[in-house]
Amino acid sequence: MDISRYRVDGKKLKLSDLPTDETKKLDRGKIEQETADIGAQLTGLQDRLYAESQQSLLVVLQARDAGGKDGTVKHVFEPVNPQGIIVTSFKVPNEEDLKHDFLWRIHPHTPSAGMIAVFNRSHYEDVLVTRVHKLIDDKTAQQRFEHIRHFEELLISRGTRILKLYLHISPEEQRQRLQARLDDPSKNWKFNPGDLKERALWDDYTAAYEDALSATSTDDAPWYVIPADQKWYRNRVISQLLLETLEDMNPQYPKSEFDLTNVAVGKL
Amino acid sequence: MDISRYRVDGKKLKLSDLPTDETKKLDRGKIEQETADIGAQLTGLQDRLYAESQQSLLVVLQARDAGGKDGTVKHVFEPVNPQGIIVTSFKVPNEEDLKHDFLWRIHPHTPSAGMIAVFNRSHYEDVLVTRVHKLIDDKTAQQRFEHIRHFEELLISRGTRILKLYLHISPEEQRQRLQARLDDPSKNWKFNPGDLKERALWDDYTAAYEDALSATSTDDAPWYVIPADQKWYRNRVISQLLLETLEDMNPQYPKSEFDLTNVAVGKL
């Protein structure tokens, strides 16, 4: 499967031109089996990444409400040893956060060497929700794009690879998922009436996403727009993206720092 | 399988009386299938724990070198959604840590409501390795046992359940595992010549573990001595222990805090 077509290049993005569903001719069972096979490969590569302890991987997940961020974490990253991954869910900044620059609360959660970090929402909220609600003006947004590019360059300079994923769903798919949270009592707790207000601002979010993704998709920290109406297709694409990235990072089991010649473990 | 027999009661523990292998009459394939079945149940319970966001679970893993801590994390906790678990590997305290009480560096890593925290090594190192190497005297060790009991009570008071696991292996099993790190080039990086010095102190560690486990196994924060020579049996026992604990915690999907009557999601 060629997934490079989902990558955002430097040009101005138009989300309505990009697919939210590309599964028409696909066999779901076959795709799910492929995802499982890729998962087994991810387990091995992540073991090497952790052992090598030189490079790290940061995966940024952004989406509209009910876009599938939690499900992506659960299903795509399950094959990974929990010792080698930290998932951070960023909420609304608190009082202390707001006394600092907008990247202050993010920095402590970037991955250390050997680790995979997943951001479930991220520093991009500060150029998305803030912009839609006019908490920042266009000039500030442009400045923040530059701050973000510089911040990500800093992480890259220390051996971090960055993948940024926008889970692209249609308005109808969002409607169905939010409605399901109302209809299924075990999902009621996920429903927030505030989500309906955000949903009404669909076009404003589209514009904010188009701006942000265009301005911050770089060669070293690209954005991908993932067709996400079908969860099994979304999981397949993201799994492959992780696999290709880790293969390219090519982590190696390190050699011992000691001379092990003639060393043996005796009986007690 | 009755696993309550592995629980440490208040009496003075004698490790040499406890089994490191109880697999003689067991069918490995059957046991591994049981572990997988339990894993599927763990996934569901952890989903409820995370959704409920009231209680939390702390799992403390202690063992001698090559005792299987990393393997336990990898194999037992793999069914868990990475968003709901944080694994912390505690190393030798650094200069700043040593300027504080011995629990200062531990406290920030205790689980928040809804989460599972796994400690790969823990605050118990400060009554084990320190004691074997005579960095603390017996009186200090006794005081630390009390500090630990009080600290764990504090965590319990906020809704944390605590399970403490000692992975019990025989000297011969340790020998084979350390030797394998020498013989297999892809495992060389795991071998530390210092492990041989610690191995020579086997009996001192035994005494330190017996003291520490006896003094800190309480009704609310019990220790279990897990037969760990056979990894598949170890995984089976620990999986069941987690299952029984989570079932007893009985987390529930929360009700919505909003009145959802007559709410519907409209088309855009």
C-alpha cells in the first residue's frame, strides 16, 4: 500500500479534496490481518529502539471530537511493550500552564532516547481551538507556527523522529459517532454537550487545520492526513506508517560496553 | 488455580521454603492459552478502570538480576491499552534524589485515578541493595519499613490498590539466564559484569528480601512470591492476580454528568 500520498507537502492544504474513506474495494478481513502482521513487526522494531537507546519517536495525534484518537492509541499501539511507550493526553491548559509560553507544558513529555511518546492532542491545540475561538489573532498564530517548527527542530536535533497525524473524518461520520455516545448507555460518559458547539464550528476548524498543517508539515516532521471514517483502514495506514518510520530509523541492539571475552557465570 | 498460597502473610518469610517452579505436571500450551484468555478480560476491566477514573492500581515488581521484570512487563501488560498504563524503571538514585528522603523520587510516579502504574524496581531497592552493601544499618532499615507502610497507606487512602510481586528464581535459573546474555550476541548489551558481584551476594539478598517482604506485606498492600523459573507459569499467575484484583476493584463506566434527555446530534 502506498501511503506517501497522505503526506502533507508544503503547499496550501485543502481538506475537502482529501478522502475520509478509501475502503470501497477493500476486504476488511484481509486488511485487519495485514495490520496484525505489521503489529508483530512493530514489536520487534520497538524492542530494538528501546535497547539501542539512542533515538526516539514522537507521534502527534490530532482530530476533531470523536475522530478516533483514543481508538488509535488502543489498537495501533497495543503491540508495543508498555515499558517503551508513554501516552500523554493533553487537556485544557491550567492556570499555571497559562503563566508560561505555550510549549512549556509540552516539553517535559517529549520522548527520551529509546522511547516512543504519543501525544493525544498536543501543542497544536494552541493554534487550533484557540484560533477558532479567537483567543489568538492571525499574527500570533503565524508566530506560533514558527515557534512550533523551531521546537520540533530542537527535538529532532537530539535524535527524535516526529510523525504528525490528522485523523480525517467526514461530518456525517462524526454525527454517527457522537449519536452513538448518546444511544449507548456505556458510552454516555464520553458525551459532552460542548462537543455539539464545537461541531457547529466545523468550517472554522477546517480552516484552522488547513493553515496549521500547511505551515508545519516539514521534511523532518511531516503531517499525514489519514482517511479515518473506517477505523480498520485508519489502523492499517498508521501501522504501516509507524513500520516504515521505524525501519528507516533502523535501531540496532547495542554492543556490550564491556569486554566479555572469557567471562562465564559460575554455579553458586 | 488457587494463587492465594503465594501471598506473604505477616509471619517471617523463608524464601528457601517457597517454590521457584511448580510446573511439573502442567501443560504449557494449555497454561499459555489461559494467560491469553485472562489477558482479554484484563483489557475490558482496564477500560472500565480508565473510564471510571476513581481508583488506580500500582504494581511493584522486584526480583534479582535476570529475574524477569522486563519480560513480565512485556508479556503480562501487553493486553493493556498503553493510554492507561505508565511503567517506571527506577535506576540508581542520582545526586539530586539523594538530597531528599528516599520516597521523594518515587511519589511523582504513583498512579493517578484511572491509571495502572508499574514500578520496575521501586522504593524497595532502598531497603535491599542498600542493606546488602551496608549503606544503611538495621535500625534505619526498620525505620524505612515503617515509612514505606505509611507511604503506601497514603496512596491507598486516595483509591490506589497496591500489588507487590517478588519474582522468585533459583540460583541455577539465574546462572542460565546470565550465561545466555553472554552466549547470545543480541543479548550481550544486557550483560553487566557487576551482576556477577551481586550474584555472589545471593544469601545476603535472600536475607534482605525476607526481612523486607515480611515487614511490608500488609492486608492492603500484600507481597506475593511468584514462582518465576518458568516464564509461562509466572505470566499465568501474575495475570490471574491482576484479574482478581481488578474484579475486586470492580470499576464501572460512569454515568454522564449531563442530562442527555432529548439531546441529539444534527446533520451539518
